[in-house]
Amino acid sequence: MPEPNIIILPQLVERLKNAGHVAVLTGAGISAESGIPTFRDTEKGIWARFNAEEVATPEAFERNPTLVWQWYEERRKVIAEARPNPGHMALAHIEARVPRFTLITQNIDGLHRVAGSRNVLELHGNIHRARCAEEGTTVEEWPDDGEVPPRCARCGAMLRPDVVWFGEVPPVAELNASMVAAREADLFLSIGTSALVVPAASLPYHALQHGATLVEVNPEDTPLTKYASHVLQGPAGEVLPRLVAATWSE
Ligand code: OAD
């Protein structure tokens, strides 16, 4: 990882202090400092160790539902151990200080809400929920009776993780609300995402087209970097608390 290059310009501080609506898009990078691996890290990334086609597509679940359920069960264990880090906390602080705030996340770990964020749109679902593969009903608890995957208590069909897989579209209400937020934001922060997976990756461009100032927080360059007015090149857990302190220190 490159050395952090965190220069917070006074223009950014002013923009944040006076923003009417701040929208944020987060990805796996914001939870990296909580001990949850990202997807595309060349060595430790989830997709360096597993084939997405075999564990994160509707076809994979049709072919081998047991394997897919067990894979998510392993991820659920890692996530259950994780706690929000200073990056998550800083976003909750920003929400408490600006008139309007929308947090759009691709993460399924639920850590933003644990950190105190309220207006959270989970574009890729939540690993702590399952849903009936037939009826679509969602549940937060399921029987631990040895059946893998567990069964829907209403109809007996298989339960699947309530997450968005490759080849699926995000939930319509969340996606629409994200588009509205991107359009109406005057400051848009893209944090800890490789900005490669659509439709989430299209949101920063949508915000830019509608006049938002774009800020990127990421230790690495992404396809978005050249469009950002401010690039804070470091880990979110260091950058975001510094941004909050620089803006509301008095
Ligand atoms: P990626 O793994 O593609 O990207 C993580 C980004 O976080 C990279 O750009 C890293 O440089 C950056 N990063 C790493 N550590 C960081 C830190 N401490 N602070 C800030 N940034 C850091 O993850 P996503 O962009 O979230 O979808 O991936 C998007 C989607 O693709 C995921 O939701 C998932 C995945 O395949 C599905 O499973 C459908």
C-alpha cells in the first residue's frame, strides 16, 4: 500500500461545512480496517481466493446451494467478529452535522448502522438476512436444524442469503433512492471502492453530471480518481477522522 498522502485543503473543509446534502458511496475498503478482506486485493482479496462464478451467482446457487450457503456462513463468522472502525464512526459524525446525508454502501456487513449511521442504503443487501428463494420473503433468523441451506418456515423452499449476486440487479427502492441522492448531492464522497461494479460505480458520475464536488478516499488510484476534485490517498480509518477534525474542530 502506498504511503498515505492526506492533504485536506481549506476548500474541501469549507465545502463540507456548508454542504446542504452530502452523499457517500462506500465499498469493501472502508471495512478493511475492521478486519474484513476486500474483493480485489491481488493477494488477500476474496476474488483472489475464490471464483465468483462458483459462489456469488444465481447459477452457483442453483448448481450447489449447500456450497454457496456454507461460503456465506464462513463470511458471516468473519463479519460477526468485526467492529466498526474510525472510518465508519467518522461518517456517522458527518451525518450528525450536515442538514442532509445519504450513505450508499455496497457492503453487506451492516457495520455502518452499528457505527450509528442512520440514512443507509444497502445496495448489495445484508449478510445478516436471508430470503426465501421462492417467495422472496426476508428473515433475520432461521432454524439451526442441520438443514443446509435452511428452509423457509412458511413454504419449505430453500433460504438464500439476502445479498445481490453477479447477474442480479440491486433492490429497486435502494437503487432509485441512490440515484436521487447522487443527483441532489452537492458533495459526493467515494470511499474504499474500486469503482468497477455497476450500477454502484455509475453513481459518482451521475453526481458529477449534476454538479456535485467529487471526493475520493482510497490508498490506490481507481478509474474515478482523475474526475475527483479532492483525492485523499490513504486508509479511510485515518483520512475520515482527520476530515471531521479539520471541519468541525472549533
Ligand atoms: P473492491 O475489493 O473491488 O475494492 C476495494 C477498494 O478499497 C480498493 O480500491 C482498495 O484500494 C480500497 N481500500 C483498501 N483498503 C482501504 C482502506 N483502508 N481505506 C480505504 N480504501 C481502501 O471492493 P468494492 O469496490 O466494494 O459485489 O467491490 C464492489 C463489489 O464487487 C462488491 O460489493 C462485491 C464485489 O464483487 C458482489 O459480491 C456482488
